[in-house]
Amino acid sequence: MLLAERKTEEALSMLLDSVEIIESNSLEISKRKDMLVGQLVATSNQPCIKYSDLKKALEGLIKLGREASAQELFLKVFASRLQRKIDSFLPSCMIFPNTYTATLSKLFFSTIMEAANEFDLLFGEIEPHASLLVEWAESEMEQFAHLVRENAPSLETTSALCSACICIQASLNYCIILESKGLKLSDLVLFLLSQHVEEVIDKNFRRARKMVLDLSSQYETLDQSWLVGLHFSADALTNISLRNNVKKFMSLIKDILDQLTPMVVLHFRPIIMRKTHQLFDKYVEIMAKEIPTFCEDGTFIYPKEQTYFKTETEIQQLALLNSISAITDEFLPVAISKMLESQGELKEPDKGLENLASISREYKNWRRRIQHSSDKIIEHFCWQYVMRLIYTRKGKARLDAHAYLEVEGDDLIGDLDPLPSLAFQALFARMQKLESNVNEELFGKEKVQKAVLSGIIEAMLTWLSNDQEFWRMMEDKSRQFDELGLQQFVLDLHFIIEIAISGGYSSRKIHQLGSAIITRAIGAFAARGADVQSALNEDEWFSHVAKAAIRRLMLVVPLSRDSLQSDDNNIFLHDKVLESGDVSSSWSDFESNSIDSFASLNKAGVETPGYFSSYE
């Protein structure tokens, strides 16, 4: 009668209290029990049931030994509630593309938290991994990840990155709270969302890369009306353009890094740092193209793309190096350090020291990669500088083996004041001018100054070491290579090394290259059957003579800014320097009188060597 009247509570109480009746009428009571279970299940499945009524129905099922059914019904109700909330919220995702994941996270995790609390009250301390609660929570996390991906804005946008970062931050914070309930969902959440977050990060850096490629064309449209009536030099305009360019590049980096949350930095830090380096490397590659490539035939290769600024003069190119070094040593490290410091907000004492060591190691490796990328544009500048120094506009080499082969004259060792050959004297003059410009344009950046100046010497020695035509002639036994030629060559090499030493930018590579070149020249001399020991003095003698030559040349190569002023359109030795007076591309024609002419100029008190043009 009670069952027929759907008085489930009274019927349940009677069934539980009538033990003797149950034993004597077990079959009949079993049927009544099943009917009662059915009524309790039907009550639980009502769509608008109050939680108090649901709780009573589930407690009845538990008392009847149907705990598994009670758990399923319990979780089904919470799943339905969650779905109704989701259906109500989803239409507004497009309205709030940046923050929709925060609301979505709150809906899912607050429902799971409420379910976990009530689950403990109803079913007691059940091993979480043995319950349906964990399985249900994991299935809801899969739905959550699916909705995050499905409703995300276009992946390459800042909004997509912002929403993905907020999602990770909010979700993992909720996971920390749920761990107290025995629900460990952090690993699952990261597994489900990692691919999406990584893809969003990648797409945003790809977008930034495209914008880097378009930097020059974007700057062509800049409003320059404020320049009307003002007079700027080409160098000044280039500096303005470079500053704007650097600001634009750093804004691209900042737009990405500003979206990152501490949890995203913690778990995706290596990817972000790698992508940042790759973006900077591409930027350096593009900027390096602004330095025209000088070919051996005397022609320039300019970038095919139209650019907003040109770096044709030495001052402009040094300004470009200054901009790159500012990004390398200041802007990027500060931005990345700020990003890494955000992890200090996370409370993970057990992993603190381990994370700190890992971060420090990753940061050092990242700095090395950034520096390597920055070095590439310095190497490009140095190589182009040396190429313009060695080759004329007509494609003739100012330095070749003729300067040391089949030369006539007295033994160099017997000379009271031997000097390096004209090519290396010219290099010395150019290095003096370059040092002045470097010190001014790269003021306060000693490391970059040294890299540029030592890079020039290294590039010069590298060219000399690798030039096949030069060594083909030097090692051709049919050509005369006597003691004077060897002595002059060794002195020239010691001279170029001493230039670096006296300037304070010597390097191990310079010494290694110089030593290897001298050794090869001595080998070419010895291969002709000549006595090397009698031809050469000790290395100390050549070093001493080279230092003395530098002191003498300092007297005739003025170092003032005015006297070093050059034509803005020519940052290399003018062709007339080596071609005036019907001088051929070979240095051998005037090698015999180079020392005497230089010494006589010095004695006569002439300030500038005759083979330098006015701007050199």
C-alpha cells in the first residue's frame, strides 16, 4: 500500500525494520524492494528535483544496498546541471574572446568541487581511484578541453593567446584546490590542453614573424610630416628609422609576453624562450640584409625588397649594430627576466630549488643563443668591411702575392726602421678611423666595440688564409720567393696582430690565424730549398719592429675626429689610393720604394702619407 501511494520513506523504513517478515517472505519482499528502488531512481531522475529530495532518494538507495546506482545517479544529476550552465554560457563566448575560458573553467571546476564535497558527505571516505567520481571528473575535463578548443578565437590572435593562458592559470589553480579532495587532475588538464596552448603560442610567434618580415614596408607608411622644415642628415634619418624599427620589434615581443600567466610560464617556458630566440634570429637575418654585400668583382648586392632605411655608410651600419646590441643586451633580457620572475608568485616550496636551477640553466643557454644570433650581423659587417678594403670597384685585389714574390731590395732585417707593406699601412689607417667611429657610435658598449674591431682583423686574416689565388702564387715553386719577401710577409702578419693588441681587442682566434698563416708561408719558402733559420729572426724581433712601426705610423695618421672625417658615400679605401701614379693591381711595382717613401715623409714632417686620399 505504501509503495502504491509512493510513500517511499515509510516503505523503506518498514522494509528495514521488519527483519522477521523479510526472512519469512523473502521473495515477496524482494519484489517490493525492487519496486522501491525503481521509485527512488525515478525520483532522482526528475529534471527539476530539489537537492534535498535527491539526497533523500540517494540515501534510500544506499540503505537498500544500491550504492553503485546511487553514485551513478548522483553524478548524472551534477552532469546535467553542468550541461545546463554550459548551454546557457556558450553563446556569450564570442562576446568575451579573451576571458571566456575563465568563466568556462569556473563552471566546470566549481561543479566538480561541489560534487566532490557532496560525494564525501553521502558516500563517505571512499578510495577516490575506486569511485566513479574520478572517472566522471576526468570525462568532464575532456569535454572542457574540447569546448576550449572549439570556441577559441583565431589561433594567431592575441585574444587566443590571452584566453589560452587564462585557461591554464585558472584550471591549474582549481586543480590545486581539488587535490585536497583526492582528485588529482593537473596532469590530465595539462595533457588535454598542452597541444592547444603550444599551437596558440606557435601561431602567435608566426604572426610576429610575418610582421617582422613586413617591418620595412610598414615603416614606409609612417607619417613624416613632422620632419617638414627640418634638416636631417642621411645618418640621422637612418637612426630615427632604426629606433622606430627596434621599438616595433620589441612591441611584437611584448604583446606576446604580456599575455603569459605564471602557470603558463612554468609549464611552457622552454617553448616560449625558444620561439623568442627564433624570432630574434629572423629579425637579425633581415637587418643584416640592410648592409649591402660587396662582391669580389667590385659590385654591390642590395636587398631585393624595398626598405625604409639604408645603411650604406659606416656610421649607419654601426648604428644598426648598436640597435641589435641594445636588443641583445638590454631589451630582450629584461623582457625574459620579467617573464621568469612571474613564477615567484607560485607556491611550490618542494620544487623551489629545483625550478630555480632549471630556470637559471635555461636562461644562460638562451642568452648564449641570442648572443650567437647577434654575432652573425657583426660577422657580416666585418666581412663586408674587409671585402671593400681588399677589392677595388674594378674587382682587383689590393692585396695579392706579388707584394712578396720576385721583390728586390736589401735584407729587411738590416733596415733600421722597417715598415709593413702599403696594404697593411692602409689597413692601419682604416682601423684608426674605424676605432674612432666605433667608440662614438657604440659608446659604453665595450664588448660590442671589441667584437667589431677584432672581427675586422679576424676577417682580414681569414680572407688571407683562405684565398686560393694568393696561396697558389705563394706556393708556386717556379716563382721567386726570397728572404726579403718572407721577411716582409712575416712582418705584415706581426703588424696586424700588434694592431689588435695595441688597440685592446686582440683575441685567441687572431693569434691562431696569424700563426697558421706565417707557418704556411714559411713552408712555402722552405719548399723552395731555402734556409728558414738564416732568413728569419726570432718572433720577438718582428713583434718589436711591428710595435715600432705602429708608433711611427701614429705620428703621420692623425687621430682627431676632423682629420678622420670621410666621405659618407665611401667607407672603403678609394680606388685612387692604390691606383694613382699608374700603379697596377699588383703591389710589387711600388714595394721596393714603399719604406723609403714613408720614412722620407715622416722626416719631412708631412702629416699624411702621400698614398692616402684626403678623406683617409
